[in-house]
Amino acid sequence: MEAVVPQEITAELTQILANLVLGDNKIRSNAEKAVNDRLAQTPDLYLLALVQFAIAADTEVASSQSADMIAVYQAAYF
């Protein structure tokens, strides 16, 4: 699948998703804040990036985590 999200967004989201599964509460909390901030600033771009991850992530964990985040966002805003 061809990527439609800019590489810098994909790289940033990759790091945020990786931080969300860490055991360190401070790092995870910062990642949660980053997700919320990005979704508030440019929801269409970050939702598209999450969909892209859900479909084509390298690991099942990342794919599942992306799908979960989409569902949470959808429940909160739609």
C-alpha cells in the first residue's frame, strides 16, 4: 500500500505508539498527551496516519493499538 501520510508524521506517530506501551508512567503519559495534542491540532491527518498503521503496521501490536485509538477517538467525537 502506498503511504499517503507524510514521512515525518509517520515517524512521529511510530515513536508515540512505541512510547504508549512502555512501562514508564511518565513516558506513557507524555505519549498520551502527544496523541491528544496531535488529534486536536490536525485530526484528519493523524486519523489517516492511524488508519494507515492499523492496516499496514509491521507488528500486530501496533496495528491493534492504532485500531483501538481510532475507536476511542470515534467514540469521543462522533
